Amino acid sequence: MHLKRMFLAFGLALGAAALQAAPVDLASRDFFVRSGFDIAWTFHEPAPGDRDWTLVPAVSSGPRPIVVRDLGLPGYPRTFVTGFLPRRPEEFCFVASFDARPALVESSSGVGLYLARVGQNWEIYLNGFLIKSEVFLRKDGRIGRDRTMKGALVNIDKRYLKTGRNVLALRIFGDPGSSRTGLSAGGPYLVDSYQALLGRRSEYLDLMLIGIYAFFGLYHILLYVIRPRNKPYLLFGVGTIVLAVFLLSQTYFASDLAAGGAVARGVGMAAIFLLFPIFMAFFDLLARDSVSRLTKAYGLACAVSGLASAFVLQEPLLKLWILALPLPIAYILFVDLARPLAASWRARTVELRESSESPAAEAARQVIARTDSGRLLAGTAIVVATVVFDALDYLRGGDSLYSKYGFMILVFGTAAILAAQYHRVYDEVERFASTLESKVRQRTTELESAMKEQSDLNEALTRANLKLQNAMD
């Protein structure tokens, strides 16, 4: 009996801990959305049949972005691609209710609200009370400071939170055709203890990756400065630093900047447009020691798009970039990597016809294992797969960034190949120096021998002259 009581107490403790630890997932709650705003709407949840509100049903799992332009609100048709010029911002109201357990209300670290992404300007109301405002409008009604934020963490004043049913309302200001107007990420959107939500903003791993990329970039730029003839070092270093800048623009730190993250988004857009042209030029130099016209034209188009993103809507440009993504991917894989591999394989197959039973297979193994293109192929394929996955996820409204890990494999592999090239050059210099030193010693010995013979000849000539002089005397 005593043992049963122990197990029962243990089970009750686990259950209580689970209840206390479980956050309130707003994705599991219905949201009601409409245009305009009235403070009276923040006190209660709309009735399910109210036609003035558009219902966004709850989901049990998976992402659920709530973007104004995707909801089909009256007067705001759904659209995939908007115009390139921003429109005048309008206001919208998002309302949902949730239940707060006593353990959450009494949390010692406070209570917080975590929004995976919210924009463009916004205010948050809890049970009719304003708890956070990020609205910066100019006198003409336009947005003065874009406050689209990633991982927004709001501290909830416990005076406004009550045990049981609570009403959460968001007042959203933004371009109704922009993908940033609303809750644009798939999730999560949570109410939990502030300390637990603060842990979700931990980005030590991302900052470590950014530091590694920046180090590799600066290191290879330094190698280029030491030996300017090796241009692949420069492009690899610049490309890696551009990648680090792009990843930095996606961090919570960049999103929390006083400028609202608008500068970070602009820098990130410019970086993502320049990334592929730089790596295309890098692979060109590795394959044929020159940059092709296609790479230059694509780089110019991307540079123009990056500059234009500062003056027009970024989303249409980014979608066009994604739709054109097969071009640089196919160029790198087939022109810069596959074609040199095929040429090396054909030449090696001819060489192995007499010495190998299966020359084609043996040639393929040697080419992939020993050539730079073969070693880069696997890493490049992984990067391509992660970039394509991220691009497709973005088009579906997701926010994944697996390419930051895929690039790590390529960066390490490429750095190893460049280091091997540098090592080969160093070995050749050492062999040349050793051969030159041997030749110098040989020439010195021969010169010393010739000088000794010349000295002996001079002595013999002197003696002969002396004898001749004596005979003449």
C-alpha cells in the first residue's frame, strides 16, 4: 500500500509539472480578423456567426500564418504577387481567447507572449488593456518606422491576466498587400512563463555559425592579400562574409534594432541577391580560371535587384529571385562541376583501358576522389537541396533556414580544397628550392674545380715564364 501511494504521488507530481510547463499555444485557438479597429472589440471574443469577422480556424499541428492578404477579407482579395510599390497602410484587428491556468498566472518569472513574427506596426491588448505598442505613424498616416519583428517577446502585466478565459487582441497597421502585415510566420505563438519564452530566443548556435563563416571569410581574404594572383581565395572569402551578413540579418538581435529591423532586412535582401553570383564566379575560376558572361550578367541583374529592394516592395523581388533560382543552380552543377568531371572521366577512362578490367568505373572513382570538382560536388548538392527546401518553404509561408547548415559543409570542404591547393603550391616551391640548391652546390663545386685548374695553370705559366726569362738572361 505504501508503494502504491508513492507511485500515485509521483504521478500526481508529474502531472502537475506537465500542467505548469505546458504553454498556451495560440495556434490551437480560433482567431477572428476584420478590418478597422475599435477598443470595444478587445474585451470579448466575437460570436462564431458574426459576419463582420473572418474566422481563422484553429489547427492541431503544423504552421498557421495569419496574413491579411491571404484571408480574403471583404474588399481585400487573396493574391500571390502584389505590385512593386507599397500601398497606404490600413489597420486590422485580430482577436482570440485563451485559458490561463493558476500555475501560469502565478509564475515566479512573470508571464510573456511570444510571437514568431508580427508586423508591420502593431499593438497588443489583453482583456481590453494595452500591454504593448509598436506603432510609429507619420502625420499623413503612413508608417514612419517599420516594426516587423521576429520572435517578439512581450511581458504581460499580471494585473491584466486572470485565471480562466482571457481575450487577446492585436491591432495591426500595414500594407494590406504585404506578406508582413499580420502574423506572417507559421508559428509558434505562445503564452507561457517569461523565462521559458526567453529561452526560445536563444541563438548561440546561430551566432557561432556566423562567427565561423566570418572567420573563414576574413582568413581567405587575407590569403588573397598575401598572394593576389589567387582570385578564388578572394571570391570565396567575400562570399562567405556575405553569407555571414545574411544570417546575421535573420537573428533576433537584428530584428530588435531600434530602426525596426528595416535596415537589417534591406541588408539581408542585398546579401541574398549577391550570394549566388559570387559563388558562381568562384566556381568559374576553379573550373576555367575566368568568369563567364552568363555569371556577369546574372550578377548585374542581382545587384540591380538588391539596390531596387531599398525603394520597392521586397517580397515580389524575392519571389522573382526564387523563381529564377534554377538558373544559377543548374549552371553551377552542370557547367562548373559536371562538365569538367565528364571531361576528366573520359580522359582517365582512355588511360585505364589497358590496366583495368572496368576502366569506366575506376575512372569515375578516381575523378570524384582526386579532382576538385568531384570533391565539391557532394557539398554543392547538399547546399542546393537545403536552399530549394527553404525557398519552397518560404513560398508556403514557412520560415525555415536549413541552408545555413548546408553551407557549413560546403565551406569546410571548399576551405580544405583551397588549403590543399596552397599546400601543393608550397610543395612545388620547396621542391624547386631544393632542386635549385642542389644545382647551386653542383655549379659551385664545378666552379671551384675550374678555379683550381686555372690557378694551377697560372702557376705553371709563371714557372715557364721564369724559366724563359732565365734562359734569355
